[in-house]
Amino acid sequence: MAASRPLPLRLAVPLALALLLALVLVAPPRRAAGPRPPARVSALSSSARTPAKGKRTKGGERVTGHLNATYADLPAPRWDWEEMPAAPVPRLDGAAVQIGDLLYVFAGYGSLDHVHSHVDVYNFTSNTWTERFDMPKEMAHSHLGMVSDGRYVYAVSGQYGPQCRASINRNFVLDTQTKKWHELPPLPLPGYAPATQLWRGRLHVMGGGKEDRHEPGLERWSLAVKDGKALENEWRAEVPIPRGGPHRACVVANDKLFVIGGQEGDFMAKPGSPIFKCVRRHEVVYGDVYMLDDGSKWKQVSPMPKPDSHIEFAWVVVNNSIVVVGGTTEKHPITKKMILVGEVFRFDLETMTWSVIGCTKLSGSRQP
Ligand SMILES: *[C@@H]1O[C@H](CO)[C@@H](O)[C@H](O)[C@H]1NC(C)=O
Ligand SMILES: *[C@@H]1O[C@H](CO)[C@@H](O)[C@H](O)[C@H]1NC(C)=O
Ligand SMILES: *[C@@H]1O[C@H](CO)[C@@H](O)[C@H](O)[C@H]1NC(C)=O
């Protein structure tokens, strides 16, 4: 994720894997999905988001042609995608970082009733899944905030356990060279999928879903860190972000902090359910982009070409731009199905404008 380098020829490979991950990660925690090609994941995701019986409109797909740009594919150059080895386990709402030619994928739902507590490692040079090791038992299993400095991986808060269980405020660091973990001071509040980045020597954590999993949090905190260690005992409160909510891309590029897309609202635990059964709640997806360049005053810059959520681990900084692959957009207004985003977006850091540079579709078919 190094900034300002020419686009490497091998970018397509990491991006392809990021796409696969994104598709797997964004699928809602409804049921297990075995390893399968993206097209099938997308089909599963759509059907898995079908609302309760009776609300579904038969043949809703037919009206796709009349819908606006949010629901249709934007014109995009076709990219050639290469299928990579499937991940050892499916992961919904897990986390991922790339360090050199290794991709570390953490946690995630295997099914709605089962969560993973281990890390799988993919080597982009050998194109194989090479390693597997455990996460600390106390660490969250999904909806983590995560960022790496190139050696240490910071894993922040998240949901502990399956279904729609509570979030925790505990934070952990992995030294990828020694495979040792240790704990950082806890956040003032627990949260779901907060935007997380390292910026100017501090670990920044902001937004996310509040304790009820649905209400967007606006809080931002930071902690001075160096080489995986906290330099302070407590998190510092920072100027809150204007819009909160989970599943946003949080990127540092050219010494500016960007928070991109995401959503307000999420599945919540059914009140009184002993298993914290997930029930769907109203969600709104955004394409808004917020930027900090002086540390205290948020500025809004050009929004994404369409609302896009679940993109926290689906971006890369390359060629003086932020490239975002896939995600989820607003649900279909008639069928209420989740719509996956097929476009690859580029945010040019020079002009601060977006363009559509590619498409993740493997076939010529349009999504509903
Ligand atoms: C890099 O960015 C420039 C514009 O800033 C663009 O013209 C060029 O095509 C990009 N290169 C690649 C390989 O995408
Ligand atoms: C498409 O429709 C949605 C929902 O009505 C609206 O919020 C959005 O602004 C529209 N987008 C465009 C590009 O017109
Ligand atoms: C990835 O695989 C290549 C080819 O087998 C190997 O040379 C390299 O050391 C591996 N990378 C790491 C970081 O283990």
C-alpha cells in the first residue's frame, strides 16, 4: 500500500484477490459460503440479503433498466481477471492487510453461527496459501478496524462472537515477523467496523457502529504508537467525523487522511434473543469522502461515482491515486436485494476526482 509508485504490472493480482476477499467479506452473515468463484458469491450474497417472506417483489429485476445510476453498472473498461486459489475458509466481515507479497486475512464469519479465530496468509509470488496461525482468544471475530505499518498489524475493537453479538473495546497488535501478539490500551467505547489508520505517528480510530450495532458513531480517538507499542496509556479524543458508521475505506495518502463511503445502520441483535439473532435494520449507503489535512478540520471532497460500503479492505494506493474495488451499494428499491458494486474506482489525488477504471465482472452479465 505504498503511495505514489507507478502502477505495477502485478497490480491485477493483488486486486483480484482483494476483489475475491471483498466479495466474500461483504456477503451478509446469513449462511456459510464455501469457496467459489466471484460470480457465485455474488449470486449468493444477493439471495442471502433477500428480506423476510412477503416483502419480495417477483420479477423486480425486469425494471432494472429504468433505475438510476446507483443501481446500474457504470460504463467501464473491461479488465482481464485471473482466478486465484480459493481461500482455505470463507470469511464474511473479516479483515485483511497486505505486507510485501503476503496477504494476511483475519477472523470473519464462517457462517452466521460460527466465527474464525485464526489468520491465513497468502503469498502473491508463489500464489499459494502458505500459513495459518491463531489469533488471541480475546480478540474480536468480525468488524475489526485494522491497519499495518509494514510489520505490525493493529487490530481494533470489533464484534466478539457469532450472529449479532456485542462489540468489544480491546485492541491487539501482531508482529508479523515473530508472530507474537500483544495488547494495546482499550478504546473508551466498543464499536463495529470503525475506520482505522496510522497517521503522523498515531493510530486513529473513528466512526463505526455504536454499541447497538446500528447507530452510527461519530467519535474519533488517537493513540501514539511506534513499532507496535503504545507510547501513551490512554486514547486521546479527537475532532469527531461529520458522518459516522461502519465499513468505510480509511486511507492515508500524501499525508492526508481520507474516509470514503460506508453506511449508516446495520443488522442488529433481536431484543431478548439468547443467541443475539441478527435482524435486518434500515441501512443507507454513502459515497461521501471526508479528508483531514491539518488534523482538526474535516473537509468534504468529491463523492464516489456511486454509494459504496464494505470497502475497508478493498483499496490500494497506487500511481498517486486511491483505487477502490467493488463493495456494496444501496439495496435494490424494488427487490430489496443487496447490490454488489462491480466497478473499480480511481480517486486521483492530484485532481481529487473519481473515475471508473475497470470492472470486476467475469462475464458480460449485468447485476440485478
Ligand atoms: C497513472 O496516472 C496517470 C494520470 O495521473 C494516468 O494518465 C496513467 O494512465 C496512470 N497509469 C496507470 C498505469 O494507470
Ligand atoms: C438514484 O436514486 C436514489 C434513490 O432514490 C437517490 O438517492 C440517488 O441520488 C439517485 N442517484 C442518481 C445518480 O440520480
Ligand atoms: C513467497 O513465495 C516466494 C516463492 O516461493 C518465496 O521466494 C518468498 O520468500 C515468499 N515470501 C515470503 C515473505 O515468505
